[in-house]
Amino acid sequence: MNITGFPDPRVVEIAVFDKNLRGYIPSEFGILIYLRRLNLHNNNFYGSIPDQLFNATLLHSLFLYGNNLSDSLPPLICNLLMLQNLDLSNNSLLGFLPENLKNCKQLQRLILAQNKFSGQIPGGIWPEMENLVQLDLSSNEFNGSIPSTIGELNSLLTTLNLCYNHLSGKLPKTLGDLSVTVSFDLRNNNLSGERPETGLFAN
């Protein structure tokens, strides 16, 4: 995929999905500093997400789900202060979630399902995400306990999906404070203890 021939570097949106494209995501995306929306989902891109992509600091939506991407989540993704929608699901990404993801304070949807992320879910991320309405970390290899700070996501309205991981320990009581509109899934973990009796668990 060659983008160097674009006549104007002020491109603000690229949507090339369901095209069976194959190869690395071009590092030349870094020249598109005005890019706001990139949608490459359901292709056959492989390798890592290029660091150069994050030169596009105005990026608010990044959809790379349904590819064969690997390696860890680039730390530079935390520099995208305008990022609202991040969907990297159904790839082979691995490693830990960077604590600095909390810098993406405008995030509304964080979807990292069906990857190979591991380690504990950092608790320090969530107090900063005051706009998050959807969180899906399902089908990964996260372990440890569920951070109580996830239950303090007052903005969460649609989805909290942590199923098919290796989470253990007791359910934080704060989860009972989540909105009753939240679709909640914790299946196939090693959780113990009683569920909260408030909020979305009240019935």
C-alpha cells in the first residue's frame, strides 16, 4: 500500500477496509499530520503498528481491528491526546497495557479484545478517562485482580467486557456503582466472592 503519491498532505480521513490488503502498515502515514480518522479494519496487515503513525497528533479515530498485527502497543499512542475511538481487536498484539494510556483523556471507546495482552490491568488509567463509554478487554491473557477504579468510570454506559482472561480475586464493590445501562461480562475468569448488590447488580 503506497500513500506517498497523495497530492495533499492535509488528508483528514482514510477508509480502506474489507479489501484483503496485505503487508505492513505504511510508515508514510506519518506525513499526514492532519489525519483525523484511519480505518483499515478487516484486511491482512501484519507486523507492528508503525511509530510514525503517531505523528498525526490530531487523530481521533483509529480502527485497525481484524488484521494480523503483532508486537506490543506502541508507547507513542499515549501522545494522541485527541483520540476518541481506538479499536485494535482481533489481532495478535501482546505485552502490557501502558500506564500512560491515561493521557488519552478523550477516549470514548477502547476495544482491545481478542489479542494476547497480558499482565495486570493497570488501575491508574481509569480515573483519568472521564469520557469512556465502552471498554472491551475480553479474550486476552490479563491476570491479577480487577482494579477498583474501573468501577469509578461514571461515564461508562454501554459495555464492560473482561471475559476470557485469567483474572482472579474478588469483585470490587465499586462495580456496583456502574450505570444500569452497562452490558457486563466477566465469564471465564477465576473470580471469587460475592457480587455487589447495588447498581447494575441490584436485580
